[in-house]
Amino acid sequence: MYPLKKILVALDASSMDDTLIEFASFLAQSTSAESVHFVNVIKNAQLPNALRKEFPNLMEDAIKDRKKQMEKKVIERFDMTNQNIKVKITVEQGLLPSKHILKLAEKHNIDAIVVGRKEKLKGSSVVTQRLARRATCSLLIVPEKEYSSMNRMLVATDFSKDALVALEEAISVASHGKNEGRDVEIICHHVYQVPVGYHYTGKSFEECGDVMRKNAEKNYKKFISKVDTRNVKITPLFTLSKQESPVSVIYDKAVEMNANCIVIGGKGKAASTAFFPIGTNTEKLISMDANIPLLIVRPKHKNAGLMEMLQRI
């Protein structure tokens, strides 16, 4: 298990910050979190030499002012009643926010980075994509909306080792909720497809679909037998996709099932190269204009050996 004990929240001084702070508060109460670290990176400004000489403390003053703003927001929107949760606020400057966030996550042994998905802001997933590819911990992408419960989580699975890690993370969250008196259901969702050229078998599309489903059910039994469910309710779900990519099927089913969160492994069977450790389906889910939080699970430091090189890319 990889419990979310240390959480880093990436703020950017926009309206999205309110949502992220409130969600971080909600998440801290819903998991076994021990600390929440709020981080804001101010981009370096190319100041003329004359201006830099006249105002040598300009950037330092800007950082101080920004930190005061962040502190005010956190005090207003983060529930401080749980004295066991440590809260820290950091404001830094740099050219690449993602690079500083990754360094801080590594330095503080963070379990999950929380980043926002801004509504109606096209192309805003660049930082998120970079974090998903390079982070040596889990990543939680949060849409701009209100959150009040975490009673149903949809775990997308292809029966791989990464899918197993994703399910174990979801069980960890659900188990904590159960201990706190909240019932959390996990839907273990597998999307299967009929292979191209199925007609050469002499079977119809429906008949081949039945064969693929039975095979998926068999694989699920082997998959779930490796898992300590910790008395959490887990419901298997199998969906036949007629599309080339199962991503929209995963999201549509999450909406249909009223899931509060989609959980997926960082790689899965359709992984990219080791230098960009993120699966094709995961990357497509990140790019979607989705309205459900997406938790990309990755064991901490699994790709730590590449950190220094990747941060230069």
C-alpha cells in the first residue's frame, strides 16, 4: 500500500486555488494524511538592469506579498480542526513551475501532488502532463468544482502490475473512510475489445465479445486474488468498447456510476518509453476536459534514478 500521508498542492494564484485548498482540506480528512504542503512558483521576470538596480528587492517583496495572499487563502479555506495535520506554505521563483514542484516533492518525500484542471482554459494541461511524466509519486488532477464526498471510486484496470498498485491505493483511501464511518465503494472497471479481424474466426462480433468478456472475468479473478481488500466493497465492471481507445468509455462509465474519482496506474500495459513513464490511456485521460478528479498512482521513487535528467528536459 502507498497511503497518501504527505500531500503537495500546486497553487498558481488564480481562482483555481480556492478549489484546490478546499479539496486539499477534504482530501486530508478523507485519507490518512499527515501533512499538506501548499506551493506557489512565481515565474522569473526578465527585468531591465536599470529597474533591477532601482528596486533590488522587487522579487523578494513580490514573494513575501504572494505568501501573505496564500496564507490568507489557506486560513480561510483549509479546515484546521485536525491538529495532527501539518500545513506548510512555500512561495518560490523559477522559469519552470513544474521543475520546482518536482524538486520539492522529491525533497519532502511527497506521496501525491495535487494540481488543478482549469475549466475552459485550453492548453492548460502542459504543466500537468510534465508532472505526470516526471513525478516519482502519485498525481491527483482536480477540476474546478465543489467537493463534499468520496463514496465511489472507479479504478480503471488492465490487470497489470500498475493497475494492481492503483487498486491498492484506492483500497487504502476507502479503508480509511470505512474506519471513519464512511462507506466507500470501489468499482474495478475493465474495458475489453473485440480484436481486429474477428470475422476470420467464423464468429459474429457478439460471439467474439462474449469470448473476450469471459476471458476478462477469468483474468479479474486471478487479479483480485492478489489483493487484500480490507473488507472494502469492490464491484467488478466489464464494458465492451467498439472504439479504438477505451478512454472515453472509462470516463463515460465514471459519470454514469456517479464516481467521485477515477483512479488509474501510471503506466499499464500500453506504456510509453521509460524516459516518459506514462501510459497512453493515462495521457489521454489527462488531456480530456473531464469533470471528475483523476488520481494517477505511481509508487514513490519508482523512477527516481531518472529525476535529475528528466528535470532538464
